[in-house]
Amino acid sequence: MKVALFSSLTAAAAVAAHGPLHARQSASSVGSAAPVGSAAPSAPAGPAPSSFSFTLAATNPTAIPLASIVSNAPSQATHALGTTFAPGSTPTAVTGAPPLPNAALLAPSSYPPLDVIVSPDSPEVKQWILDVNNSGISIPDIAPTVAGGCPANPVAAADADKSRCWWTCGGCVQPTDVTTCPDKLTWGLTYDDGPSLYTPDLLQFLDQKQLKSTFFVVGSRVISFPAILQAEYMAGHQIAVHTWSHPSLTTLTNEQIIAELGWSKKVIKDVIGVTPSHFRPPFGDIDNRVRAIAKAMGLTPVMWTRISALATFDTDDFDLHSGLSTASKVLQNWDFIEGNATTFPSGFILLEHDLFQQSVDIATGYILPDALAHQPAFKIEPVIACLNKPMNDAYIELNDNSTNPPAQSASGSAALTSGAPGSAQSTGKPNSALPAALPGLGSVLAFAMVLLGAATL
């Protein structure tokens, strides 16, 4: 039996905001009951009043009340990892992997500054540039975009579905882009932008429910929280690249793109011993130039599912922290996504985040419990598994290319999805992703890590 929730606001605007997304229950039939342990939703200061209604089949009995999942919520106590791993531990989720490195030996001074677009002038980046140039992959001569998305780039936007194939403006994809899972009702579970102080809470819930995910990790967060990344990897979650500082990649030079991807690959390997074979471009900002560079560096793009101009499988959970979104809006987004996923001919990939406590609270308290109660049941697994490939294929050193051969081309004929992305890159407005730079965030998190002590990780 589904539990119905309804905010104090009306339902019309939310339906209009999401266009063809289909809720599993019409607004007229939504009641006012709230799940046990939650309070009536309330909207924090920030977004203009809108209408958000949704239904949930189940919630977590220990869920943070919806009224408390707001931008100005007090910081919750962080929790230690359930398990930490000694240097030299043997990974069991993959075969043939090297022993776990000693993360205590990492020297932050040997890596770029946190949350700053990486300079291409270091010896490491110069070698990676040489490797790309010698890869045999042709890099298209496409000029970088400027900040501001589609409105600020009219010439590029006009070419977005042609030679540029710019996902941001028009939803253009290539055959090498992973956007769905092939099997119906299969959910490629992903979380972006961590690891963070709140990732252990998510890991604990996933472990309790025997779920595995793909974590698209930011290099600046990895150097801050290496023990959390090791816990993700050793627990059998897929680790993937999400750049060093979370910039819009199409705005960068070729050399800067190489630096962002290269340093992220390097720090991940330094922490877990292997290099990811998949990446997600921040903001979903990718074109054929970025694709070609990524291919030359052994990386396959993973996006998220989109079925129409406004129906993107993005819960907007990231904007809870800033107050640009509310818990009830995120849950209505999820309700619509879940309804569409039930009728979608293939499986799907959803965009979620684990950087802030609000995103983790909404995932563990509401979205995942509801998904686990869904009938017919979802098969929830990492992207590599939803593609029917072994976990070894998630890492360059362990992939024997028998089931996951490198892409043949990053510049074939473009395939266009049915609509443009629902992100701010297409509108120039804020969206649910990290800003191009987060000055000082890395230092804040690192300092918090010191204060909380190793046990916190």
C-alpha cells in the first residue's frame, strides 16, 4: 500500500515544470498522510512557491523528517566507517587486483590545489598530453565554450546536434555514451561529487540493503577522504572519475581537460590501486572534443537517462543544500522518474549526489526505501553491472577487453535524444551540480576531517 504525501502547495505548477513526466498517482488522488517518523514538508527560504506532490510505497523508519531536510539544517553528527582496511588488504569484488595501497603515505603537496582547475604545466600533465597525442585518437578542432551554457554560446548551440554533438544543448549523444541500462526495470545507481563526511551514512544503508552503486568521485575529495574511497571500493562499489575540480569540461582547453581527468585518475589509483575506465562529465557537459580526449585516456562517458526535453532522470537532490530545491520537490521528481521508469522500455540511470547531508538524508530516508518497495521490483546495481559486464571491466588494469573493448570511435554519426537537458547549462541558471569552482571547500572538508579524527572516516 502506497503512502501518499502532499505539500501545502498546489499541484499544477509542478506538473507544468516537468512536462511529460508521469506520476504514478494523479494529484487529485493524493492524500495528506505522512510517513511515520516524518513531519509535513516545509519549503525553506529560496525557491519561489511551487506545487509538489508525490507518493511513497515505503520510507525508512529512522528517516530524518522532511521538514528538517532544508538548506539551513544544523550539521548532523558524522559517523565512522563500519569497516576500515589495512594497507595490503586484498580486494574481493574484482579478480587480479593489486593489494590495497597505504593511503597514509599520500602527500597532498604532490597533487594540485583542491577545487581549482588544474594547470597543465606539471611534468605529469605534460606526459599525459604526450600520451594523448600518441594514442592515435583524432581530437576534433572544436573551440571551447564560454561559461553560461547555451544562451552564452549561440554559435556552439546551433551546432550542438551536428559536428559538435554537445549534450548540454540538445541532448546529443554518441554510441559511446552510456545513458541507460539495457534491461527493463534495471537501475544503474550512481552518486556524484564525493566522497564526503556523509558518505559513510550512505554506505551503511547500502550495506544493510545489500546494494551496490557507482560512485563518480572528485579528485579533490579523494585526497581529502581516501579511507572512504577505499571503503567504497573494498565493499564492491564501482569507482569512476568525476574530474579533479568539477569544471564544465567544454569550457576548458584540451590540455586542461587532460589535466582534470589525469589527476583524478592518478589519485584514485594511488588510493585503491586501480584506474577507473568510466567517467561522468560534471554538469553532463560533454561534446565530441571531450569525448575524444576521454577515449584517448581510456575513459567511457556515463550520463543519466533522459526521455524528453524536460523529463531527465535527475532528482535535483544537490540543490537541497543551497535551498534552490526542497525535499518535497525532490521527492516529486523521484515519483515522476519512478513512474516513467516503470514503463520505460529499458533500464535507467539516475543522477544523485553524496556530497551534502541533505542529499544523503533524502536518499537513505525516502528514495531508496521507496525504490526497494516498488512492484514490479527494480534491479538496483552499479552501472558496470547494469551493462551486464563484470566488475573487472570497471578498471583499466583489470579489463581484458573481452566484454568491454575500447570504443572504436568518439566521432561517429550523432544520435539525438528526444529533448534538451534539464540542467542549467541549457538555461544559464543554477542547476543541481557543483559550481565550476568551489574555493575553500576542500580546505574546509580537510580541516573537518582532522577535527573528527581518523575514526570518522
